[in-house]
Amino acid sequence: MKKQNKLQVSINQAKVFLYALILGSSTTVFAQNKVDTTSYVHTLDIQTGKIDTLWSAKAHFEAPNWHPNNYLVLNSKGKIYTFDLVSKKMNRLNTGFATACNNDHGISPDKKWLVVSHHDQTDPSTKPYKSAIFILPITGGTPRRVTSEVMSFWHGWTPDGKTLAYCGERNGNYDIYTIGVEGGTEKRLTQTDGLDDGPDYSADGKYIYFNSYRTGHMQIWRMLADGTQPEQLTFDENSNWFAHPSPDNQWIVYIAYTSDEKQNHLFGKNVKLRLMNLKTKEIKDITPVFFGGQGTINVPSWSPDSKKIAFVSYKVQ
């Protein structure tokens, strides 16, 4: 089997669980057994290490974004929800026809718009999963499609609000692309044989942070926003994913699988969150090992003051 085809197989394995959720299943297949999932929504103070558990439910919720108006945006079974940090109430957001959203969504720099990655069954592609990127008002409304190609999974927004960065599958390979918020022609930034995923812009717009398998082990990298000068940042035994720069540009937080997961980022694994000081490159654990993975911290989840992050852990029975 060609390396490119191996990549497609591993990514498709990671999407099986996600696709089952979008179809609305109340249970998921894990370790070849049907299990019930409980989700726990947390915030973490990066200085004190204090973890607060804000809410839990016997359902699968994923990928919190933090809005400065004191609420989180999450997804569950294809729908988008808001979680009020004061009242602790979870409410469904009106996303129009986009009711098959995955865990790649986020808030615009001006806080007026929401970007979602939605499985568009009307797309003429023959691919079984047709994730495309859409934008809608942050308060809810009718989405507008941005990307013409599937599969496309959003991960980053330039500080000026003009450009989106995403992971796209084209001809069996997953690389990093950018596109204007009004759509148009996409620009390919990486062209490696291994998976490149999770592109997220630094607060000054200079860098894109991402995870890459180009060395044969999943690690955190960054490159200039035009795709040049790639630089590896982590070199350990963990499988490292989804680096998110803080709003003050001093830190990145990322999720580390404690086992070598190759090119997968599956749900139901032992993981921990780690913090890198961008000035010194010093890295430390900021959580103990917990049960998580896919859905824990796929997208930017920093508080506006760069003091806390939001994430999701899980329990299954």
C-alpha cells in the first residue's frame, strides 16, 4: 500500500467515531463495544494549575471555543451549542441547515462570526464524508459556504479576520490550506507526504502553528504565515496535536497522547495538556493524564485574558 493510501486509511479511522455522532447515535463504538459517554467541561488556570469542572452530561460534547461575553461554543451530534459560564446553562445555537457540524469550529477575531465545518450531503463529491467550511453570525443564522472543496476542516483565523486556515484532504493527502473569508481560490501551504493538521495563527499573524507527521512521528511545528520556514517545536515520545497560541502570544497549549498514535487522533485515549513558553521553548504538563483525545481541545479555547483554557474530558461505561 502506498504511503498516501495509508494516510487516508488512518484519517478515515479517526473520522468513524465523528461520523457516527453526526448521524445522531446516542452511543458510540469504542474498543469494539458500545459504551455510554459522559462529557466533562473544564477550565484550567495555566498559572495555578487549578481545574474547575463546570458541567457534565451523559452525552458527547466537544471542542470549546471561549467567547469574551463569558460563554463557550461547543458541538454535539452535529449541532452547535453555547454554554453560559455564569448560569452554567447549555443552549443550542441556530445554525440553519448546518446540523451536521464536526468539532472544527471557531470565533472570528471581531467576535461577530462563527465558522463551522459541516458535512454537506448536497455536495456532488463521491467522498463519504463531505466536510466544508461555512460562516454564520455568532448569534445564529443561515450559514454561507466558503470552501468549494471537501474534505475541509477549519482550524485558524487571521487576526485581521480576512483569511481562514484549515486542513484539507485533496487526492488522498491531508495538508494545510488558506482561503479568504469570502471564498475563492484556496492556497496550499504544505506539501508533505505525512499528515499536516490543526493550523492556528499566532496573535500577531506571523506564524501558523500546526501538527505534522512529516518525520514519522506526530509533533508540533510552526511556519511563517505564507507557509515558508517550517520549524519543529517538540521532539518527544508523545503524539502531539492541536497547538493553540495564547491571545497574548506568550504560550501555546496542545494535547499530547501518551502513546504513539501514528497519524490518528482518536477518542478514548490517555492524554494530557502541555504548555510551551514561546520565549524559552520550555514545556510543562498542565494536567495529569486523563481520558480524552478527539474532542478535547481540537480548536482555540483560550480565555481572552490568556489566563485560562477550556477543554473536555470523558468517561465511558
